[in-house]
Amino acid sequence: MTRHPNVPRRLLATLTTFATALTLGLVATAATPAAEPARAVTPEHGDGDVILNLFQWTWDSVAAECTNVVGPAGFGYVQVSPPMEHIRGSQWWTSYQPVSYRIESKLGTRAEFASMVAACDAAGVGVIADAVVNHMAGAGQSGTGVAGTQFSDDSFAGTYSAADFNDCRSNISNYGDRYQVQNCRLVSLQDLRTGSDYVRGRLAAYFDDLVSLGVDGFRIDAAKHIPASDLEAIKARMANPNVFWVHEVIGAAGEPIQPSEYLGSGDSHEFDYSRQLKHDFDGQIKNLRFIGDGKLPYDRAGVFVDNHDTERNGESMNYKWGAKYVLANTFLLSWPYGSPSVYSGYEFSNNDAGAPGANDTTVPDATCGTGRWTCTQRWTEIRGMVGFHNEVAGTEVTNWWDDGGNLVSYGRGSKGYVVLNNTASAVQRSFQTSLPAGTYCDVVASSNCSVTRTVDGNGWFTASVPAYGALALHTAARS
């Protein structure tokens, strides 16, 4: 059964107000954000809508991780790197230069991909495939792809010829010019003529092939470089045009192309969300309260702390931020805006570097605990917060409090409560919640409930929150 992480997620709750908390001599009052929209997730497919982006993981590695970690942790989906034949090379970006739509890549074979999808499905986890739709390999290149397909500048054997590419043969030089952005070459990549009937049909067939293998949805790479109407036409050609899509549209102030244009064929990633996380965690996190203001509708936005591009270009935080990076992911998974993606990649010093051990045609299986894979999904804080996110789905923000700077706390209805301490000192204080009385596991402090907090009959508890640390309680995790 095809699943959609965002459907129906259209039931907007009425804005509510909450009682003010008077602590440390400070009072904070304001309307809360709308309640998180209800999500329809079919019972056989896990607990929630959190996406885990397993960047450059082989299909065999993804299958094992779905079974052993991702499913048990409550992730709803894994996003995998592009499943298509591409140019040879050890760099990560070779995965984004297709030479054919064969499901054969340095990450595995078609049979391994199908086996991975089945294993993830059995673990209650859907699969979202990163799909390269805008272009093929770079102009001026020739040779054979990782599966042996011959290609040259204007010829991709069995797939495309010169007539299937746009007439503009120069690189984009002005992002204020819509025509250039959507018809010229992105860093010399051969730009597909997505307005043609043949190209649309060929792309729709590729999507249909992946859906036939059990894929649940797609991240549309470089969507900004394709007219929104072309993407709508391609999706309409699919056997099931209701399959989930989320578009990579890197919106920027003053540019003519914005993420909202693409909502006709799916959701869009909200890059301003990750930009604000970086700004606020480097400044004052009290401003996170208004993170949805001026952005995409919260039930149409894909959000993340970082992805494979932004972690390298400095646009967002990344694993090198250490404890603050963990705090940002804690916020991502506790705040009711958008469909969250947790990113799991590998350590790097060279922005072009491929996955650990990668060569021209293969990538070794990911290994957590050794080597350079970050394995974010295995961190105690991340696993705890995925459970938190699933438990509080559909609830409003309550009991917001901040100290005017970098200590904030808030509840999620009567189901959860979070404290974020973005300061260099531990903080001990009492917090007012809407939780029922009881003893709760602190899900970011331990995975076995070795750290607990006791909430009294009036909803109060007292705790010490570590420097650059967090605390999170929810009703599905009690001692």
C-alpha cells in the first residue's frame, strides 16, 4: 500500500493560549502555534512520519539498519541516495550524475534494492528514493557508467539523445533569471528537456519502476531547476500520481522561483527552517518559538537540521557543531512544524569526499561504531526524540517558557515536555507542565529509563539540565 507522510495532515487546530509561567523572575506570554496536524499512517507501516536520510548507505546496509534500529526506534521512513546508474568515481556527487535509469549503482544491484525495500517494509519502515530528474551526467564527459552503459555528451545509450536536452548550453550565471535557472545547465550538467512528451514519459516510467519495487515516495532533486508545470505533468503520467513527492527547492529572498510554486505536485523542503536553526543556536533560541512564521504551510513543509548539501556548504549546522547539533535535532523532533528528516551521513574534511572506503564503482557497507559514519539514528537522544515525536503527534504547544535568551521549555499538550539549554552552564530549576502526575523517563538522557523525573499533582517537577543539553518527557515513557 502506498503511503504518504503528509496525508491528510490538513486539519489545522485553532490557536490556543496558555497560562504564563513565572519563574526566575521572568514571564513569557504569547499564542501557541497551531496543533500538529493528525497523520494517517497505515498500521503495517510503523508509528510515525519521521524520515531518516541514510546518505550514501548501501542497500544491504539500509536493509540491516531498518531491521535492527530504524524500525524499532519508530522512524516511519528511510530516504536513500539515488537508485540509478551513474558515472564512475569515488566522490559522493557521482551518485547525482545519471547515465541511465537502471537500478544499478555503486550502492547496490536491483535485486539488493528490492530486498532492501522488502526488509524495511517488514520492519514497518517505508522507503523514499532520492530522484535525479533535472539532468544527466555533465557535458563533455564520456565513457561507461557503473553498470556498463555507454554515454557521451549528447548520447546516453537506450535513454536520451541530443534532442532530449534543452537548447541552452551554457551554465546558469544569474539566479534572478527564471529562464536560465530552469533551462540552462546546473554546474555543466546536461539539462533535460522536461517539457517534451518523450522525456516526461521516460521519467514517469522510471518512477513507476521504483514504485513497482515497493518505493513509497520520492525526494525530487534540483526541483527548482525544472518548471513546476513540467513536474506536475510528469507526475500525472505515473500509474499512481498520488505517490508522495517532496521537492528540493532552495528558496532565497529576491529570487523568482520559490518553494510554494511546487505544492501542486507535492511538498517542498523549507530551507529557511534549517537556516534559522543555525542562526538561533548560534544566537538565542528563544526565537525558535516563531520558526514557522513566513515559511511554507506547516503541513506542506519538509524540514531538517542539515542535508548532504547544506552540511558541506555552510548553509546549516552539521555534526561538527557537537552538542548544539544534538539540541537542534531535539527541537526538530519536538516542535509541530513540517515533516522532519533526520540526517545520517559520514564525517568529512574534503567536501567532495565519498563515503568511507568508496572507490570508482562501489561503496562498502556502512559500519556504526567504527570508521567515519555518524550513525545519527543510533544516538540515544535521537532515538528518544523519535519516540517523543510519535507520542505527541496532534498536540498543541503548551506552557512555553524562556529566560529571554538560551533556555527554553515547552509542553506538547498533556503528552510531552521538553527543556533545551543552549548555554555553557548547567541549570537547575522547577518547570510547570501539563503532564499527569507520575515518574517519567528522561528519553534524551538514557535509553533504559535510568534517569527519571517526577511530576507532582500540579504538573511541576524540578531538574538539573546539563550545559548544551536537553530534557524530554512523554507519557509513553514512564518508570
